[in-house]
Amino acid sequence: MTVPATDLAARYQSGDLRALARAVTLAEAGLPAARPLLKIARSGGIRSVVVGITGSPGSGKSTLTDALISVLRAQGKRVAVLAVDPSSPYSGGAILGDRIRMLRHHADSGVFVRSLASRGALGGLSARTMAVLALLEGGGFDWIILETVGVGQSEVDVAAACDHTLLVVTPAGGDGVQAFKAGIMEIADVIAVNKSDLPGSSRTVRELTSAQALGWHDEHTWLAPVRKTIASAGEGIESVVEAVLKHRAHLGDAGLQDRRRLRAEFEVRSLVQERLLRRARNAGGDLYARVARGELDAEAAADELLSGP
């Protein structure tokens, strides 16, 4: 049975988790019924600490997220997790493994975990992620954790989506060297050297700390603090939370507003891109056949798609 929009909005505003789950489903599908709920969600300003977690596959992002939930709940904070899972380019399905790892929190009403498929987004985030983040913030959570796919250096969109970006690397696995390269290192506000019980963790910390000092900086530049963690044992997690809060204080109100403007820009651009790609997919096969036969060049075909109704 379909829930009336007014009832759903009232339940969402009251903090009903079932209503929140329904609202997230509507937003992810891009349905018009989500728009009134998004208007409600966005009317309250900045209310949550939004942290994006990125890093290479196998670095322990999900385990670290699970450990962060435990620490934050012990502090009395309500926590929402939005886990973006890799989706199949053929079926569009996703394994949603992050929800499996966080099952121990399923009975806690102060924790909300939701998985989204990446839908092939190269930056690791689907076009609807921003709307879902807004709904979670409107749901009254103190902390929102966005755990992304983990596709390496192309995964920089998370910096535009979140207030703070936590980069997770591992020692002696090449992650430290990879992090030096343009892109992934530049978006990190806090760095966690996870699995720091492995050999080489201290060296990785030194390398990451030194690498940041090589670039131009002054007394106002934020250099990402590097923290050792063993997420599987819950070690070092409090220091990560403290580092995130220090970065929040460093940003101040003006800095946070700038981050939210970046999020809005990213959301609009993502939706424009999504609609253009949909138009391209729905274009008649004859258009592409003409390009293949040499009757029309690709630039002209693109112009035709962009100028269409």
C-alpha cells in the first residue's frame, strides 16, 4: 500500500526510521515524491558531521567504519552510514557487503546503515548520493559516514560530497606511495594508517607526513594528521574522531558553508550528467549507425543529442 505523501513527510520529520528508509528509496530512484521530503531535509542548515571514507580496496574501510560507529555510539552520538558498493556494469546489482559487516549494530535505533550501488560512477558516487545525504542529515543524525567504493585515485568526488575526507591506507602495501600521486592525497583531511600492526606502519606515517610538507603551505594550511589504527581491534579510533573534529574547528562556519556549496555544485552537475547520458542511451540506434557508416562524425552526433528536445 502506498503511503500518502503528507503522512510520510510527518513521519520523516518525527524521526521515524522506516519513513527515512522509504524516503531514501524514493530519492535513490529519483522519483518526484522525494522532492517535498528533500525540501524539509534541507531547510535546517548544517546539523551533522559528514565524513567521507575513501581508500584502496582491502585497506579496511568497512572495518574502520564499524569501529567508528562503536566509538561514536559510546559517546552518545546518533550515526548514519551510507555505504556505496560497486555495482555490476551489466545487471546494475551490488553485493552490499558493507551491511553484512555492520550487522552487529542492526538492533541499535541510534544507528542507520544503508547501501547504495555506485551505478558505474567513476568517482565512486552515484548521482543520487547527495540527495540521500541530505535526507540523513534531516533525519537528525549527529554523524554521517559516507563509505565509498574504493576505486583508487579516481575517487575524488567524495571531497565534494562531505565536510571531511578520511583517507585509509595500509603499511607496506604500496598505498603510501600511491597516496603521494596527484588526486587522492590532495583530498585527504585526515589519514588513517590502518592495520598498523603490520611491519612498516611507522615508516608509512613518516612518509605521508613528510609528503604533505613538500607542497606549498603556510601557517594557515591544513596538513592532514596521520593516525595509526587497528580497526579490527578498535585501536586508534578515538584519535581519528579527534582529528576530524579538529579539522571541523579549523574550517569554521565559513569553511563548512564553502564545503556545502561544493556539495550543491556536485549534485547539480551529477544530475545534468545523468540526464545527458540517459538521452544518449535512449537515442535511436540510427544515429550511432550513421556515425559508424561515416555519414556523420561523432562531434555532430553529440551536438545533435545536446540540442535535442
